[in-house]
Amino acid sequence: MPEFGAACRGEFLLDPAIAHLNHGSFGATPRAVMDAAEGWRRRMETDTTGFVRGVWPAAVAAARNALAGFVNADPDGFVLVENATQGANAVLRSLEFAPGDEIVFTAHGYRAVTRTIEHVCRTTGAVPIVAEMPAAKIDDDFVLETVGRRIGPRTRLIVVDHITSPTALVLPVARLVTLARERGVPILIDGAHAPGQIDLDVAALDADFYVGNAHKWLFACKGAAFLSVAPRWRARIHPGTISHGYGKGLAAEFDWVGTRDVGAWLSLPDALAFGQRHGWAAIRAHNNALCAHAASVLMSAYGMSASGPAPMRAHLAAVALPLEGPADEPRALALYDALFARHRVRAPVMAFDGRLWVRVSAQIYNDRGQYERLAAVDWSAL
């Protein structure tokens, strides 16, 4: 049985003096996967031209197919990108919007994707429609009702997170996809946090578009992510950088957009193998239990609540801070910096819904003592 917590911390490069409770933002890559990525880089440098022409196409296809198989996605509509934001941009900037068209998204969306929606609306005349969902009221039915009310006759796209970034909630995306089908509106699922954190089945969801990161919860190197496109849209979606493969299909267009670092993509099979060695089901069970403990400890210490009900949480939890006064980004960033400077704890502080929240992650290198260290922080003294 694989050991988790401090026993496996040496498989990562993490500084042991720091309580790393922010796996969700950028992930942490195991040493073995980093070594595999470096091996690909060195191999390329022995004969770069020969590698690009003779090795790269098949190696990318193998990595792409391995990841598609892991998340059960149709390989014909599955491409690799560098991050979920890049994949979302490819969708949002490929679709056509007319003045007055509407794009519906939630207040819990990831800021980079929200900014992309704002940019597309500004340049096309489309209208951004935000579904507000107060953290105190949220549950699956409330999400469905709130998003449903914002869909109208001019809605041309719905964008929702599978697992929200600021509030750490697993949204009912299967039901949202059904709702979108009933209303005749395409839907883009931002699954940046989903692969590895939950048992993801992209084909079963059958969303029009699904983007996900591999560098967060799948142990891949930074720069490994995917975009899955339903058959009816594949001829219309293009990468942000148009290159040699334009017009030759999704794989040809996305696989090569110019010279790039090969390591992150080609070491994807090694990242999946790392998770398999520890057992994906065991990893999820450990992380879910550890996250539940973290939320309980923090709520008890702070006398505050977590965002959403427990069934909507997996490896992430956001707990309100016992602070009054401004709940804005400058204060949140100042608290984050002070938390690290004084306590050597990495945990993002978010301003959302009129409150300040601390978001914690649970990964196999974490242990209960790290969350108790965070629970002991006197936030009013930071």
C-alpha cells in the first residue's frame, strides 16, 4: 500500500519548511515525471531537426491518446494545449458572436476565462451575462435554477466551471449539460481542476467543449492540458496561434503551432503512471478525507463556514476568514503575503461574495498537522 503524507513528500521537490496547501493553483510535479520530461528535452537536443520531423508527431499522438484514454474522451476531438485557459480561449475566440448575442457564465468562474469572455464581448458586441450564486445559498439545485434563469433567446454559449477556483465547489456539470441541450445552447466546461481530482468521464458528460489541466491534479509538468471538442464543432475550432496545420483537422492544427518545449506533453504517460503506481482511487480517497478534515479544523478554529455544502467539495475547500472590513483583492493579497512571511504557509486568500476566504488543497504530500498549523493563525494580527 503506497504511503501518503510526509512519507511520500520526498517524491517531490517541495521545500519541507513550507506548508504547501496550494496544490490547486499550479500543482506539484513529481521528480520522476520531471526526469522523464528532461529526458525528452535532451533527446530532442541531440538532433533537433530529426526529432521534430521523425519523433515528435508520433510521440505527441501517443501522449495525446494516453491522456484521452485516461479521461475517456474521443481521441478524434481531443487535442493538447498548454493550459485550460488556452483551451478556453481557442473556443471563445473561434466561435462567432453578433451584437446582442449573450454568453452566460457564473460569478464563480476563473478570472482568466472571465476576462476572455469580456474581451470577446467587447470586440463582437456580444453581452456578458453573469449568474450570481451567493456562497451561503449554493447547492446543486440552486446552481441549475440560477444558470437556467440567465439563459435567454439570445444566449449563444454557456461557460461553467466543473470545479470552481475561488470557491472550491464541484458543480453539477452533467445536469448543466442536460439543461444546455434542452435549451439548444452549446456549453463549455472549464474543467481546469477536474482531471485527477474526480473520476472524470468526458464522453459521458457529452459537453460541446471541455478543457482540463494535467499539471494540477494529474502530476504532469506545467504546460500540459487538453481541449475536447464535440464532433459538430470540430471544423470551427482553431488554436490561438494559426500555423502549418491550418485546415487539416484539430490534431494537425493544435499539435504544431511552432517550436516549443517538448517535455510537458511527452511526459504525460509518465505522470499517469505515477498516479497509477500510487492508485488513483486511493489518491482520491486520501485527498477527499484530508480535505474534509482540513475544512472541519479550519471552520472550528475560525468559527466560520466553508463555501457550499460538504458534498460539493473534493480536494479543495474554501473557508471564510473571521475578519471584518474590506473584502477586496488588495487586502486578500496582503494577507496571503503576510501568511507566508510569518507562518511559512502557502494558501491563497480570496475575496468573494463580500467576504475573505482561505482556500486549501489536499494532495498526497500533505498531512493533518499542516492544516492545524493554518488553523492556529491569528488572522487579525497579520
